[in-house]
Amino acid sequence: MKQQMENRLKELRIEFESGQKMLTDLEHQQANLRSSLLRISGAIQVLEEELAKEGGQDNTAQPGAIGEVHKPERKLK
């Protein structure tokens, strides 16, 4: 019985370590994705502003314009 419990404990520790590694990897992926989305959002905003200057209108005011969909939420720290 003691051997079974020790074996199970070893298995659970291995699973736990694996889960922690997966969580860390996912957190890194999330940070990278957020960074990419922020850059893309900035590029969208710049292009919308340039198009508005050239066209003499504000493209973000149109329903369904890209700027309305892709503007990131800004969190105050």
C-alpha cells in the first residue's frame, strides 16, 4: 500500500510540473499575442488617420469601421 501511494505521489508531481510548464508557456504566448495585437492596432490607427486626412473624412465614425472593432482597451496601472 505504501509503495502504491509513493508511486501515485510521484506521478502527481510529474503531472503538476508538466502543468506548470504548460501554464508558463501559455502565459508567454499570451504576452506575445497581446504585444502583436497592440502593434497591429497602432498600425490600424495610423492608417485610418492617414486615410481620413487624405479623404477629408473620419473613417472611424462609419458604422463597422475597423477602428471601432480593433481599438484595444487601455488599462490604467
